[in-house]
Amino acid sequence: MPVTSDPGIALSALHDHLGYWMRLVSNAVSHGFARSIEGQGVTVAEWVLLRMLFDQESAAPSHLAKQMGMTKGAISKLSDRLLDKHLIARAADTADRRAHRLALTAAGRALVPKLAALADENDSRFFKALGPEDQVRLGNLLRAMAEAHGLRNTPLS
């Protein structure tokens, strides 16, 4: 419904925008998760990289950059932080001696399930306001919107 103090201008109210509500909920979900994993010594972006590496033996930084929608430089900085934390290791690529691959260390492999449990708890906490059917419906709607708009980059914040 258009609302304004100027009778010559019809503006929709801020709260009339679906984007407003999506951002409000998204921020709360994202910030809640960031706070929960902060105690484990990692950021959301680090969690995403660790989780991606969990499903594979190793990966080239360029492959991770593409998957995450980041530049190679950003992946390099991110991987350097995880190397410093001894959560990943870097090794020469056996197929291309000029390249290298990243893999989880034992500590990194042990940490990922703990972080995944925190992600699950965060989702449960925020989305329990919806019944199971509504949660499935919301997930389907969000995936359909992402597909319709070609959104493929991994959200990192």
C-alpha cells in the first residue's frame, strides 16, 4: 500500500518489500551462525572452504575459487589463514608441478563435522518457527529463485 507524507508522491512502505524481510531474516541467520563458529576459531568463509574440501581428497585453488565465486587472490588469502591454523595443507600437484592442491589436515577433517552440527543447530533455531512442510516449501522457493536469476556463488557472509 503506497504511503508517504507528500500527497503528490506514492511510495511503498519499507516493510512492504519482500527483500526487506529476506534481508532481515538472512542477516539474523548469517550472524547467528558466524557467532556460533567464532568459538571454533573460523569464519564463515573459512567454514565454506573447509566444507568443500571435506567432500574431496584435494582441490586446486582455482577450482575452489570457481565453486565459491571468489578470485584466486581471495582464495589464496583464505587458504593462507587456514594453513596458519593447520586446518589445511598445500601440496604440489602431481599432474602439474607448477600448480598445487589443497587438502584438509586431520585437524581440519575433525573440525568440519563439529561446524556442520553448528550449522544444523543454527538452521533449526531460526527455521523452527516454520513447520517441516513450510521449511521444504521455503527451500524450494529459494532454490527456484536462485536458479531463475543464475545465482551460483556461495554466500560467504
